[in-house]
Amino acid sequence: MLKLIKQVNKLAKHKRKRLLKTSPKQQIPDCNSKFHDNVVAMDCEFVECVGVGNALARCSVLDYHHNVLADFHVKPPSKVINYNYRYSGITSSQLNSPKALPYTAARYTMFQVLKDKLIIGQALSNDMRVLKINADPRLLIDVGMLPQIKHQMTKKGFSRKKKNHYGLKLLTKELLKTIIQKDSHCSIEDSHSALELFKLVEKQWHLDNSDFLTEFLDQLNVQ
């Protein structure tokens, strides 16, 4: 009986220590389906046009469960001088298709799909600049710059001293054991990879951003 009492006391003491080590800021807010319903992954592809430089050529958006919310090509504003196929995967037939949207329609569509969403991607600042969308920086999750992702890469022996981010192809190869962008880029594939990378460190991201996450969830509950 005495031995049993000692074991119970030992377990209780261990439990108290665990509780003391967990501060309120380390508590993960209740991330129910409401949160996941407001998370998207996106990527844009570009071509080079006369007098414009980089012009929007394709937009893709996935929801948290990898369902396609939007995927369309965009009519060029002027003559295309470089399709950059290796890095865009874009061909002239795609941009000349009757299904391709004018830039204004493309921008409006993306604005509506991304509105008030937590946006996951790679080099998102480039996409937002060409789309001319002023998103709250806190809503942009650039996987190549996430400290949680950088930590995973550091454990594998990688270090970024000159650049502050890793390329999506390298991250996907090292952390997801998947090869992407074999022949050219694809905005659906890149969106999928960015989302999978986020999910890999999502739990730690929740812990490290608990204050913002609570605010984000509160705003969703108000809507």
C-alpha cells in the first residue's frame, strides 16, 4: 500500500512540473475546421512582356485540403518577349486561349478568393506585387522564410548566410522527399508543395504564433 502511495505522489509531482513548464503563450488555440477553412495556398507564374517586364500569366489557389479553388491563365497586356517556360511552364497557346482572363478579371478573382485568408506560398511578395493586392503581412506565410522550416533545414546541415530563404525545390526534396519542377514550374504543384511544407511544421508554428492565431480565430468568429 505504501509503495502504491509513493507511485501516485511521484506521478502527481511529475504532472505538476509539466504544467509549470507550459506557459499560457505555449497553449495552442482551438484550431478547428474554421481555421482550416480559412487557409489557402497559392502560386503565380509570369512571362516577360514588352514595356511591362514580368506580367501575370497563371494563378492557382488550393484550400487546406488541396482542393483547387482557382486555376486560370491570364491574357498578356502586350507582346510576350519571353515565356520563361523553364520557370513558368507557360506556352503561347495557354495565354491565347479564349478561357484566359484579362488582367483586371484575374486580379478581381484573386482578391475575392484570398480575402481575409491566411495565405501560404513561396516568395509571396512577388505575387502580391504583380497582383497589386495589399495583404496584411501577418497573413502571408512564406514557407522559405519560416523559422520553423529553417530549423528543419539546419538540422540537416544546411545554412543560408547570404539569402534569407530556401528555394521551394530544395525544401521539397529535403523535407518532403519529393522531386518537383522536373521540366518546368507548375503553380498547382508549387502550391501543393508549399502547403505540405507548412503542414510539416504547423504545430510548432501554432505554438510560436499563438497570440496572432488567437486574434485570427477571434476575427473569424466575429464574421
